Amino acid sequence: MSIPYNTVTAVIELANIVHNYHVLNDMAGNVIPVVKADAYGHGLMETAQALADAGAEIFAVGTVAEAGALRASGHARQIISLLGPAQDSDYDLLWKTDVIPFIHNFAQLDRLEAVQAEKGKRLPIALKFDSGMRRLGFTQRDVPLLAMRLGAMKNVRLFMIASHLATADEPGSHAYVTEQEAAFAAIRKAFAQEGLTPKACLANSAAILAYPSLYWDYQRGGIALYGCNPFYGTALEDRGLELKPAMSVKTTALSVHPLKAGQSISYGRTYTAQKDMTVAIAAVGYADAYSRGLSGKAHMCLRGKRARVLGRVCMQMTAVDVTDIPDAAPGDDIWLLGGEGAARITPEELAAWWETITYEVFCLLGLNKREYI
């Protein structure tokens, strides 16, 4: 949480995150909850504690510093840093906090080798491989050298190899998923030829739901953990119907007043009433991570009904149409995400109006203060 001094609250249902974890784990087993980026805006410490209580054994965060913060909170389970060490201070922190780093290049390995010689205990590490994402990672041809280098380090042991899928959430890209599966299988075989049998992890949320052949020793549960269906709006949508959204976001109605036919509202006069209307002014805007790009496109939920955004989203205020909500009043809760009944705003809907993905919706709106229920 980093946006103070407003009336916007992200309401987090930890029970739904736990439910989603069990859905994924029942499918694939050995699911590693991905709680990076402050648990996708849901709260790192609170989410990790709820999942640890539910039986999760290994957690994945982003930076080494985030891993250190989770450990400092009293978290006793295994923690993986998906980004791995990025600066010199990260390397000592790995040993101090017992964090498993993803290592993705030889420069990191060189630094790891220098630091490990001074340590008194062995650090488990994970190696990240590029099987088709083209961001970070070693390749299959690096395996013999990696095996030799690791074999020479007395205080480092290989725990896991992993890779990242590029198109598992796109039903039309099955062929590319299969290519990545084959590439990763070849990498694992290359390690076996070197006499090494590290744990393997490839499946993400979409793969857990739709690609059982990609289940290896561990699977990484990310966006589905927070209740979003990676296949929303596709032919595979039914694969994620058991998932429950865990974040709702509300603010307060500052005013409810008439807008007469012919009158405009908000900056730039981009909306003019065609008839007599009633509008509410919601205490939220782009300073609260509610994008200006939602101007004139999004809806909010008030008293169980939809209220359309009118005109431009301002820094801390947004106008909505409450003409068909006659009992709307100042002080009412207005839901930007979630809400009551069939009119609730889903993460997928808000992301579509925003022209982005649910990941960004959660990470940004989760910057507001949080309430756990």
C-alpha cells in the first residue's frame, strides 16, 4: 500500500485466495503460490500467511529484497526470488535469509561463486531457462558448463530448473506451448546426462488449468490464485469457473445532484446530458490508480446497480450516472471493482474498459489502503 490520504479501499477476501489455491493444487499438486509484487496488490505478508496456514510449502516472490521482507515478517517456509540477485547486496542477503534465487546468466553465477566460498552453509538455487519466452534464461547448450561450474561450488546446490510459458493462456497457440514443453524436456534430459536430477517447474496458471502434460515437480500459481480466469472469453473459459475473485475496491459518493439536459460535466466538456439526469461524484481518480483512460467507458456499482462513468476521470473525482438509482445518496459506497449482486464489476470487465489485463488492475488498485475480510 502506498497511496495515502484518500477514501479508496481495496477489500481482500483471503478465504477466496485460499479457495483458489486448493482448486489449483487439487488439479496439479505441489503448487507454488506466486506472491510477487506485493501478492499482485493483495498484500504480501497477509496473503503468504493465509496460504502457509492452508498448507503451502514454497512461495515465489519477485526481488531478493521482497523475499527478505517476507522472511523478516516471520515467514518460515521456503521462498524463491524469481528475479534473483540484481545488485551486489542481494548475494549476502540470500544466505542471511535462506532465499532460493533464480539464476539466469553466467554473470550472476560468477558473483554467486565468489560469494559462496566465504559461506558456511549450502544455498539451494534455481536455474532459469529460456524455452521460448526470450526474456531471461540459460539455454540447453549451457547445461554441461553449468553442471561443471555448480559441481565446483561447495556452498551452492542445484534445487530446481524452471522456465516460463509465453502463450499458455491463448488457446490458439497450443503448438507453441508444445514447442516450449519439448525444449524444457530436452533441458531436463541434458541435466540427467550430467548426473543431475533437479526438481522441474514449468506450468503457470493457464497450464495448471489446461495442460496436464506440463505438470512437473512443481507448478507456479499466479493470476488464478487471485481469482482471475486466464481463459476468460475463450473456448476454454470453463477450465477456470471455480475460481473466486479476491479483490473488491470501493470509495465514497461525495455528492448526488441533478445534471440538466444540455449541461456538460467534468474537464473538457466531453459529456453533455441529452436529458435530465442525476449524477454522483465518486471520490476516486487517477491519483488513486483509477486510470484516466476509463473516462466515458467504465461502470461502477452502487446499491446493486451499474452506474456509467460520465466524462473525464479527474485526479480524485469521477462522475457516474445514477439516474436509475433513485435512492443513491452522499456517503454511499461506490464499487470500482466488485459490488453487490449481478451488477458487480468483474476484474475482466474493468481490465477490458481499461484496455489492459487483470494483473495491472490488481497491482495498481492494490496500492490503495486494504481491508481484509
